[in-house]
Amino acid sequence: MDINGLFSNFGELTTTGLTQGAIYALVALGYTLVYGVLRLINFAHSEVFITGAFFAVWTWQFLWGLNQDSTVSGLVAVGCLVSAMVVAALASATIASVVEMVAYRPLRKRHAPPLAFLITAIGASIVISEAYAILTRRRPTGMPTLVSTDPLIHIGGVPISAADLLIVASALIMMIILDIFINRSRIGRGIRAVAQDANTAALMGINKDRIILLVFLTGGLMAGIAGVLFNVRIGVLTYSVGFLMGIKAFTAAVLGGIGNLRGALLGGLLLGVTENYASGLFGTQWKDFTAFAVLVVLLMFRPTGLLGESLGRVRA
Amino acid sequence: MRQRLARVLGGVAVLALVASTAACGGGSDDTAGGDSCGFKIAFFGALTGSSAALGINENNGVKLAVEQYNKEHADCPVELVSLDSQGSPDQAPQLAQKAIDDEKILGVVGPAFSGESEAANPLFAEAGLVHITASATRPSLAEQGWKTFFRVVGNDLSQGPAAGIYIRDVLKAERVFVIDDQSAYGAGLADEVKKVLGSRVVGTDKVQGEGKQADFSATVTKVKNANVQAIFFGGYYQEAGLLRKQLTAAGVNAVMVGGDGVNDPAFIESAGQAAAEGTILTCLCAPATEARGTFAQDYKALHGVDPGTYSDTAYDAATILLNGIKQGVKTRQEMLEFVRNYNGQGVAANYRFTENGEMDPAEVKIWAYKVKDGKVVPDREIPKS
């Protein structure tokens, strides 16, 4: 155990943990939204995420003609980021909607047992990730550094880069928008109504299928943005990263209380820093061990997660 | 769960492939006339999956050897069976069994990686099927009493110290950080480096390999605050590329030194040319340009690309097996005897084997390569002490 190492690196471990956690949280929203409404774990959501990440890279490659060795700065970098976010969010939302329409809706119409949903979810996930695997020949894809990772400001001696700020700020903004959308808008009220009681909501004139599609679409938008932020942070994309991100984001959702939007944020950030502290304290080989041990222990005492409240029970 | 499912599906596909080639082989037997023809050799390694690049290099080397053999022996060609392990130890036993069940297979080039070797080699040893690996460098593979095991490269015991010697004598680094990916290969290499460097190693960390980790921020933080001049990474190119990119992004400019597993264009593609510049890669392989004869030209003519890491040793391993068939070897037992007593020239080195199946230690060459302008270029041969 390296207690000294943990404390001397505490600030940086916290910053990078929060940054990673913000991305977990954005992806976790997709799991939480779908679970809140359908009581279904959308395993294909990890692939909705990599769809965003891949379309972002392709935007940079084909729209801007950049590769891993290009240097970009200023307005071009901003243009790259904004265009990638738009393209990635649209691509992810599209894939998420397609998954709902092809893999889930037909099963729902036929009142399939929950196990069938689980299998189609895993099936859809494998199909999409293998498609990317074949497309990229299972090789890692490099990309340019768009946002500087050099220290921009120091808070209490801890260097914080423009990339860190961008990631955390974008994630927070997306979440606030989503929170307002769900809690204040007409459609948001529809989503909450379907989450509470789908049949009654349908009797009240809510088009259930449309709402469910919207839920997938919203989760996809978030995952697309997360994909871009992941690229900014990690800088290399491989077809297999979705699997890991999916597990971590799902964990974050459960940690915060699945079906709970703010819980997803809390769970994501908590998971991110826990992982980093564990890596600092015991060595990186203990990262997943510690993170999941914390999850198990926490669920023992709070079986519904930290914030526990589900989407359906949010005050109308 | 998803990865396991994918592996199972992959396995089924490969089994089907093998079964179908086996069926074809059975058919060609009759036309070729009896027992003295229709023999096969197999290649065993990753052709898909996250570590496939090395396997593809090797398979292409073997293909070239078979192609050349068949040109000379058109009346009695040898068939190549490529077994795609995806580099996974889980799949290795079934694949090994497939090779064993096909009696026309007289020898195997591979398994390419150390992990899958440990899973597959006991089966080969029991079946008496010769396997010559062109790239599995874990030392303990030669110490298991597998009579069928041979390798045409040195082992990590020589590559690890060489990396250490390079860091100590050429880079003259006083403070070194050692990272490994917890694989048999990566951890083995890192342990040897630590032995040579002793107290110069001021920090260590272990990360997850096989594409299971993308965010290395905790490791990067440790390296950054350890203030080192060199970083040794024991593992494969995928993690190495990510690490290098994230280290450089965090302002760490210490030279990274890695083993042959990092020696792949994908390392530079993922890290980016600027970050990868100056990285030192040790290898139990001499540069392909150093290969004797027309190997490099022939390889390029067949595959359209330059030979990569271990293309030449895989070619040599295949050539040894093909020489056996040329000299009238008809059974696995005869092939085993033939390889054990082999003494001949290849394009990468001269080969004869020790009792354990290791290549002659005097013939082992370790080279340092350097990433320069986005290309991996030979730097120098590293002395053994």
C-alpha cells in the first residue's frame, strides 16, 4: 500500500477521476433513462456510445482531413469539436433508435419474456461492436489532439487542463439540460408518466411507443457527446472500449440509484475517483477490484443505490 | 460476458473452417495418390482480435514458405491450415485439438503468444505433434518437459536484460519507472528489467492488458510525479500506444522502452508520431532487411507489404517443417526426430536446438529499434551483458 503516493498525488488523482467520472455519468444516463421507463437494461447502450466515438473520429478524418499527426488549434479545433459533437450525437441517437425499433419494440408487441429482451440486447451489442471491429480491422484508431492537455490553471497546486474543463463542463451542461427537459417539458412529463405507469399514461392519451423511442434517442444523444469527450480524453479508439465503458457506466447508474438522473451523475463521479484512489493506493491492478468491492458493500446498505429514487417517482 | 460470447462464436467459425479444410484435404488425398502426399502444416496464432498484427505477419511468412515449396513440388503440394486463436488462451485447447485430430498435419508453426502456448502445448506434447514457435518468448515454455516444443527466437530472459542494459548503458537513465500489463509476457519482461536495473527503478505499476483498460490517468500521475528519465513498458502495442499518448499529453517526455510486443505500426498510429518519437523497442528479431537472400523481396511480391516483426522467423520455422516433408518425413514421430536433430540455415539465423527446444543461445540476436519520423528503424544490436 502506497499511502504516501496517494496523498502526494491526491489532487491529480481527484481531477482525472472526476473527468473520467463525468464521462461515465453521461453514458450512465442512457442506462438509467431506459431502465426507468422500461425496466430493461439496454446492453447495446455501450455500442451506442462507441458509435458516437467512431463518428467523431470519422468527422475529423473525412470532414476535416485530420489524422493522429495533425496539429490543430484555435477556431479549427472549436469547429472540429462542435461538428463532431453534432455528428456523434446524431449518429448515436440514430443507432439507439434503430436498436429500440429493431430489437426491442417487436418483442414488446409480442409480450416476450424479460429473458428474450436480455438476449436481444446482448445480441444487438455484439452485432454492432463486431461491425466496428471488422470495419477498423480490430486496430486502434489514432486521432489528433484537439484540446490542450497542458495545465491551464492551478487550483491548490493541482494542474487542470483545458481538456479536463471541457469534459466536466460539457457533461454538466448536458445533464442540466436533460434534467430540465425531463422535469419541466411536456415531453419530459410524458416520459415520467410512462415510467410511472405505462398503461395509465396510454389511457391519458400519451403515445407510449413514441415516448419510449424518445427515451432511447435522448440516451443516445448523451452517449454521442460522451463519445466525443472520451476521444478528447483518451485519444485512441478501439472497437472494444464500449464493453468496458458500458460496464462502468451501468455500475455508475446502479451506484447512484438506477432510474435516477442525478444519481447517475453522482455514481459516475464517485466511481471515477474511487478507481483513481484505488490505483494510487494499491496500484492500478486493484482499480476494478476496489471499485466493484465498493459497489457491493454500498448496495448491502443501500440496495437502491445512493439516491435511490426512480424516474417514475420524480414529483410530477 | 460479451467478449466470451464473441470468442465462442469465433471458435465455432474457426472449427467450421478447419472442418471444411479437413474435408478438402481428405478429397485431395485420393487424387495425389496415397500416404506420401497431401500433408499439411498449421499456423497457430491470432489472426483477428486486438493483438492480431503479429499473428498476421507470421501467417504471411508461413504462407510464403508454403507457396515457395509448392512451386517446387507442384506434384505433391503441402497445405497450410491457419488456426486463428485470437491470442486467447481460452480458445487454444480446442484449436490445438483440431490440429491434432487432423492427421495430415505434421507440424505446427506457433502458438504465437506465450499465454496461448501454455494452454495448447500440453496437448501437442501428448499427441507428439511438433510445434515451432516464432514469437512466444516466455522462458518457462522451454522448462515444462514438452518434448515437442521448439522455438526459433530467444526468450525473455535475454530480451529483458537487454532492455535493462540499454536503459542503463545507452540511455544512462538513473531513474526508471517500470509498468507491465500483468500478462505472462509483459510481467516476465518487466521482472527481468527490474533485476538488471535494481535501485534505478523508482516506481512500478501494473495495468490491464488485452484492451481492458483505456484510461491510464492514475498510472500517468504516478510516472509524472516520480520524475523519471526512462519508462519501461512490458506488454503489447495497444496499451503501449494509449500509455504513450496519455503520458505525453500529461507532459511526461521520458523515453519509453518496450519489448517486441510493442513493435507494431499500430503503436505509432495510436500514440501519434510526435509522442511515439524516440521510443526504444527491443526485439529478439534482427531487422527484416538483415534477412538473408531474397526473403524481403519475395515477401513483398506475395503480400504487397514489407515483412513485419517475426515474418522472417515464422518463415524459417515453416521452412524447417517443409524441409522435413521434402526429406520424406511421413509421420509426426519422424518430424519430431527431424526437427530435434535439425541443423540448417534460415533467413534470420542458423538453427539447431538445445535439449529443451531452445534455439542455440549463441545465435540469439537482440536488437534495439527506435521510432524515428513515425517509422520503426533499427538502432543497434544490444550486447548480451
